[in-house]
Amino acid sequence: MFKRYLIALLFFSFVFIKLFSASRSESLDFIFNNQTLGRTTITIKRSEWNKLCDNYRYFYKNENYVQAESYVYEKDGKTWTMNNVGFRLRGNTSRYVPQGIDNGNKQGQKNAQWSDFYYKYANRPNDDYRQSHFKVDFEEFCQKGEKQKMAGCLKGMALKRLDHSCGREIFCYDMFHKYGIWTAPRASHTRLIINILEDEGGKKVSKVDFGVYEMFEEVNSQSIKARLAGENKSPLAWTSSKGNLWKCTSALTDFSGEEMGVEDVRILFDEKGRPFDIVNKAYDLDLKTNKKKLQQAKAQLCSFIEELNALPKLSEDNSADAVNKIKAFYEKWFDVDFFLKTYAVNILFGMDDDYWGNKNNYYLYFDSGKNGSGKVYFIPFDYDNTLGCSISEGGFKQNPLDWGRGEDRPLMDRLISLPEYREKFKSYLRQVSAEDSFWNYEQCSSQFAYWAKLVGPYLNSPDLSYEGLGVKEFNDYTWRPSGYSIMQKNNNIFDATRKAIERNFSGKTLSLQQINNKKTEGIKVKIKFIPENAASREFYIDGLLASVIERDWSQSRAAYNFTSKNIMDAEWEYPFTKDGKEYQVFVKYYDKDFNLIETSPAIKVKARGGLGELSVSKDIEYSIENNVLTFQKAPLVKVGGLLRSKAPGYYRLDLNKAADWWWLSGNFLGPECQSLNLRDPNVIPANAGLQKGSQLIFNLYYEIPNEKNPGDKYRLSVINYEESRLKNICLDE
């Protein structure tokens, strides 16, 4: 027993020494280790909690802090305690009051531009607790000169309710760091418990479990210090922590300077603590450091913007002088390669609520001051609307070279207008999206699966109302485009993103490549650039339909989103070939409404092994009398010249009457469309046929299920569409 206590004591002593001797960067890596679950406990008096909620109802955008008694964070055997901390709500369109009436009329969001969906609680008296976004400032109520920083490097913490995948933003920030983008914030999961002291003595406590939250590192002076050269291992790290940091929600175009300032959004109170007015000074460019030197910071930013907006457009002037001016600007202000790679990763996530897309969610840090490099650093921020959840349909489906959709975004537009930088950008996009990079289905889906297991038991709190907002269970889907998944292989967003990027860059469309190997028995090909909205796939060999995979016809068209995993499979094998023979192969894809999406170019492939070619008797005897199509003799199916007396398949007849398709399979067809349930192709009666009163175009196949892949069906064309037309088979009206 003593030995176990001694081991535990040594372990915690090691952790304690390690943490307090660690660099800021190492301490942050420990605190935001996203492979373990932390626990946050905030204790607050009922009077302060009610004030927090009342402030929201008075002016929902307010940034007034109330005082919490303590903030305690527990992580991997270590505990941090901060006393008398500032506590407030945060967020813009996603901000909600955490308890009581959500007064939509005073909230500021309820207007003609917003759906009633956002106001489930507006003007409804209730006492429910619900998830909101919170911000904690450890030094808000410190006396002048006092400091209170967690692990010596965090002045506060942001707490954000999760999305249904329980980690889009956490995943993106982590991926930024894996790709060497050290400017990005850190983030991880935490349980959140709020203890509300109901009386002055603190003996009566309402313990409210707020479920699981994301906690993330805010971009501020402390995060700037944590990324200084020496603290940060990157050779690109900035060299001064005294520079100007701007939070930006603008396109950096056409500025007069009035759009720059120090944000001040708060409620004013009288001497009795009653609200009487508001201050609502918000800026597109909000200075976060050196606030007392605003004019100097504005002069620096204005100079940067003026130079940027003065850059020529190569579409209007592609002279050598114009090229040199653009190149000189970026080499002066940026580490161009690092900036290009940062943006490549941004696009990988499908983030278009960003500078280039929605002129939003980024910081600019000017590494100025005595030891500064003079460079500007682009800092990515707010990545919850990613991985299929974006402001534009699909996000990643857009051309990465036109992410701004034609809007003027000079910082990126001028940069990639240079062929040299555009090729580098494309190279980085290919690099970060490559199958052997961090961006692959196996690794990424495993991470989300791990998080689902990690936080799952704590998501659904009995103390909360989840009507209209909040997350109480894990879901693996993404919002847009509908149906993509972070977990399901058949329609995973990681492969889809990679294919979309390559398709946009290469200019290539659907294509095939032979990939026969020693184990191949027949033909094996790989499909590249599979259409995203495919619902049916057809393979043709020597011009005849040989294999089909279709959507699940049991689903209605309205309910149908994406096909089974088989349709998106990148490889296809066909066994009914003659060893050594050369075949011509191409593939077609159709959407859910049966429209042809794309046909690949044909390629020649040589079979390796195989079961022998499928064939059918040459003389197929049929007639059309009195609007009845009749086969007098069953077509005989052979494999490699051998008669299949007990064939493993069945006949299938496809009919096309005007625009309506009819699929009749599993048997042959008798008079008046009656099914005879005959599986043996040698026992079809003489009068088997189909009666119709209009033009008839038909395709008759012998269909063999694929044992290895049940969704795939091999087909031997008995009478195909073109042959029918040549024979002028047409029934009278």
C-alpha cells in the first residue's frame, strides 16, 4: 500500500515540476490535450448569475462581466483554481441566455432577417437551463498591478457549446497544428459544472451540469507570447510580443480609417447598479493589443491596406512591372509560403466563413516593435462552420482558386494572380489533402469515433433543456452538402474533399485506370474523380453493358440523398473474361433522377485470368403480334463456351415508355405482365412476353449477382437498346 502511495506521489510531483518548468507552449499543449477530457467547475452567486441573464435581456451583445467566486479546471491529475474571476456570455448569432426568459424583442437578433427557429424561448416564461457560450477572464476583478494566469500563460478561457459532431473546431485547430500552422489556437473538450450559491453562506448550492463544452485558447496578448521564437519550435515564429493584433471582419478594401478602433460594447449602470444606457462601439477592425497606442496602430494598418489596394490587377495589366509590384508587396509583409499553406489548410476544411469567402473570422498580427521582423501573420479563427457545414452549399465543392466567388478579396486575389504563387498554392492544397497526409478517412474518422466515446457519457445532462439548441448526442453527419459523413466510409467528407480539389485543379473528369495484379482473375480497374451526386453506375465492356450498381430503390426520391457505398467504390472487378484478351472499358454515372452525369473515356485493358466470356445463343427467336412481344425459345447463356444449364442468375427486362422507366427482374415475364417466377433460363414458355399499347423500347439482360459485392450485378446483354432500334421493334398504338 505504501509503495503505491509513493509511486502516486512521485508521479504527481513529476507532473507538478514538469508543468511549472515548462514553456508556455508546453503548458498549453498539456492543458489543451484533446485526447483526454477535462472538467471545469465555475462557482457563482445566484445574484451574479441572475445579473448575467438580466444583462443579456437588456442588451444581448453586452460584454459586461459578472463576478464568479471561482473557476476550477482539472486535467490529467492537475488542478488549477482561480478566484474572483470575470464571467460573461459570448457569441454573436449563436448567443443565448442560459436561464429564464429569452426576450427576443430586446435580444437584438429577432428581426425580419432571422427565422423564428432561433427564438424557441423568446417571450416564453420558463426557468430552464440551456447551453450558451461563456467567457472567463481570470484578471477582470484583480486589483491594479495584480496578475492571475492559469499555468502562467492563460489570462482567461472561452467555453463554447459543441456541434453535433462534438468537435469540428477542435479537429480543425488540431489539424492546423499537425500541418505546422502554429498560429492557430488550441482547443479540447471539457465537462462544465456550474455551482450556483443560493444563499449568502453558500450552504445551499444548485449544481447544474452543463454537459460537454469546447474550451479554446483565445487570440490575445498571452497567445502571442506563447508563440514567440524560443517558446515556439517553429523557425517562422514571430520575434516580438509587442506588436499590434487586430481582430478582423472585413475584406480590407475601401477603408477610411473610421472602421478601425478598440471595441467597447457594454451596458452602463447607475450608482445603484441599475442599467440606464448602452455603449455599442464595434469595429470591422478591432485592436486587441496596445490599445493606448491606437493611432500608431491605425497608421500601420492603414499603410498596409493602402499598399494592398494599390496593387495592380494582372487581368488589366500583366506587365513585368505589375508582377514585380505584387511580388514585392507579399515578400515585404508575409512569409508567403507559410501564408499559402495556412490558407490551403483553411480550404481543406471547407471554411468559407473566412476572409476570402465571407470576410470574417481572422486576425492579423503585425510583428513590429524593437525586435520585430516587420512581417504580418494571418491567424485563423472560429472553425465551427467547417467539414460540410458552411455558408455556401458544399464549401469544399467550390474551386479553391476562386474561393471568394468573384468578390473582391485583394489579399488572396492578388496573391494567387501570380503564376508562381498560384502553383505553390495548388501544390500545398495537393500536399495537405493527399491520401498519405493527415487528411485521410481512417485517421480522421478514428479521431471522431474516439471523441464520441470520450464525451458520450456526459453529453445528455438531466439538468438542461435541449429544445432548439444544445448537443445531447453525437451525430456523424455534416450539414452541407446533405448526407456527407465524418464517419461513414462510403460518403466520407475527407475523400470527397480530396477528389474535389484534384478535379478542380487537373481539369480532368471521370477516368479509369487498369490496376491488375497477380491476384486478379479477369479485369480490375480503378475509377478516378467519381461524381459526388452519383446514384447509379454502369460499366461497359466492348460497348455492351456488363455491370450495374444502383441506388436503393426502396427509398423515395425525396428521401434519397446519397447512394450505397458500392456506387462510390473506386475499384471494380469483372471475372467473365478470357485470359490475355484485350477489352475496351468505360463507365457511366447517373444521378438520383436518372440523368446521365458523366461518361468516362474508354480505355483498353488486358484480362488476367477469368472465368471465360459470357455469351448467349445467336439466334434469338421472338415476334411481335397483337402488341405482344413473345420469345418462342429461351436464349441460352454460356460461360467460356459451356452451357449454363443451372445458371446462377436471372433475366431482367428494362422497358422505356416515354419518360417512365419500368424495371422488371428476378424472373421472366408472361402475358399481361404476369411474373412466372422462373429462374431457369431453359424453361421459358413459348408465349412469354409483354403486352403494351404504345411504343416499346426494351433491354433484355441476363443478370448474375456479384458474390463478393452484393450491390454489384453482372449483366449479359441479350437484346440491348441499340439492337432494338436497329430491328425497328415498335408496337402499334
